[in-house]
Amino acid sequence: MSCQIKEVDLNRLPPADDILSEREYAFYQTLRFPKRRVEWLGGRFALKELVRGVTKAVWQEIELLPGVTGKPFLWVKGKSSPLAFSLTHSRGWAAAAVSEDTPFLGIDLEKIEHRIDAWAKDFFHPSELTGTGDAFLTALWTQKEAVVKLLGTGLSLNSYDVRCINGTPSFFGAALEVYTQMGTPAITLQTSELIPGFMFTAACGQ
Ligand SMILES: CC(C)(COP(=O)(O)OP(=O)(O)OC[C@H]1O[C@@H](n2cnc3c(N)ncnc32)[C@H](O)[C@@H]1OP(=O)(O)O)[C@@H](O)C(=O)NCCC(=O)NCCS
């Protein structure tokens, strides 16, 4: 199982109309907040650079359009693409991943920061809290978010329904139903400090 990852600095993006297709540009113009606009653009730039390498299509032939749940859909030269992909953004950075040999993929990037204890208690099941400290909790957060993106649900689920214990995910409730419908793929989590000060997880399912 392998995936390609690309991170981009949001201060170094090409102009939106160079990167985006007409349909993407029309959506981009509906985004009101400058921070959201630049993150949306940066994720697409990172992904298009990866997809360009795989398909030889040019930026504007690669379209990533949002679906109703927030999970975007990838089109290359007007056709729905079978490539597995995922996007994330955090604090001035965006990253994307694609895979040709992994059917399910989710990634997440988060800045390592101190967060209050109540946040960890709310978000993580006690069985997940096998360590302490800001780097550990941020890594755990990226694992859970990468897995909910792989499932395609995002955080519409109860966060206790996906539990990442020592780098292995397990599923309960509504998450177990989705995971079962997907055919119970074996999921590998790879967590690293992709950018200094940021934790990153790629969840690959096969
Ligand atoms: C999906 C979710 C895990 C994103 O996490 P986050 O840390 O806030 O944001 P990240 O920057 O890491 O990831 C955002 C990207 O995840 C992707 N994403 C969003 N929903 C997704 C889903 N259901 N499945 C897979 N990927 C999803 C998108 O590519 C999004 O980037 P984009 O909007 O620029 O295209 C989580 O925030 C969530 O579930 N949000 C709710 C989405 C929602 O309520 N949508 C309402 C529909 S309008």
C-alpha cells in the first residue's frame, strides 16, 4: 500500500484562475472568508500537482468539487476518477494525498498545540488515552480525523465511534456500520511530524 503526499505553503500559491476549472472558480467565488478561500485553493493546488503527475492532465482538467457531506469528488478530463485521495489544511499549510493502489484514503494535518483537558475527554474515548502531552494528543487527533475521512463520514459521527488505540483503529455504532458496508478493509495508520511542529496521519485502507 502506498500513497503520494504533497504539502504546500499557503503563502506560495499560484493565482486561483491559473489552478481552478471554471466550475471550481465559480464555487471558490462563493467562499466569503479569505482564510477559507486560501485553504480551499491550497488543498486543490496540492492535489492537482499530485494528480497531474499520475494522469498527465493539466490543472484545469483536474476538478475537485464538493459533495453534500463535504467530501469532495474528483474528475479528470470530465470523467469521475478512480484515484483514492484526501485533503487537509492547518495553520498556513495544506496537504493532499493520492493512491493508485489503495481504495480508501484519509489524511489529516494539525499543528501541535496545548489544548485543554476537557477537549481530550470529550473527543477521545478513555481507551485511546494511552499517552499524554501535546504531541501525543495532536497525533491521536490526526489519526481519528484521517480515519473519519477514509470512511467518508467526517465528524458527522460520534467521535467515540472511531477509536485509535496504539495506532490501530476500531469501530463502534454508526462507524461500524459504515466500515462494514465498505467491506471491513485493513487500515494502516502512518503518523509523523510531516512539517516541523505539525502532526500528520495518512490512513490507508485495503
Ligand atoms: C471532515 C473533517 C474531519 C475535516 O476536518 P478539519 O480538521 O476540520 O479539516 P481539514 O482541513 O483537515 O480537512 C478538510 C478537508 O476534508 C475533506 N472532507 C470534508 N468532508 C469530508 C468527508 N465527509 N469525507 C472525506 N473528506 C472530507 C475536504 O476535502 C476538506 O477540504 P475542502 O473543504 O477544502 O475540500 C471534519 O471537520 C468534519 O467532519 N467536518 C464536518 C463537515 C461538515 O459538517 N460538512 C457539512 C456539509 S456542508
